[in-house]
Amino acid sequence: MSDDNQEKTVDAADAATALAGEPLGTPNGTEAQAEAPAGPDLTVQDLQAIKSIIDVASQRGAFRPNEMMTVGQTYNKLEQFLEAVSKQQPQQPAS
């Protein structure tokens, strides 16, 4: 599986949608949401949980040595995506 050096970037709208807890790629209008069929959703919190699962599994030796490069690359992409999303998050005033 080769990505041919094509990096995907985080769209600001996708980051804002993800921060709101909505699945990525969800349209922002209520009219468009009413027409869209219900499907599986994946939130930023889900991605953070996946990152933790990969971390725990690698610490416990769940991956074979020949799998570690792919797991590491995927982990790094996930970490970069989560950092980009957190930078897009508006500053919340302390309550």
C-alpha cells in the first residue's frame, strides 16, 4: 500500500466538524444533514482512543517486527492529524 508521497492535509472545516463531535466529511447545513443517510461515525475522541490502543498494543508486543514500520507510520499520521485538529480548536475561556 503506497501513498506515492501524497500527503493528505486537514481541511479546516473537517477539523471544526471533528471538534464538534461530528463525523468527518459531514455537511454543515441542517438541510444537508436531513438528506444524508445515517452511517458510521468517527470522532476525534475515537481517533484518540485508537492512538492509545496502538500505544498499549505495541508496548505489550502485539505486533510482529515486520509489522512495526507500518504501525509506526500509521501512528505518526494519526498523531499529526490529532495535533492539527487540536490547533484548530478555538481557545476555550476558563470557567
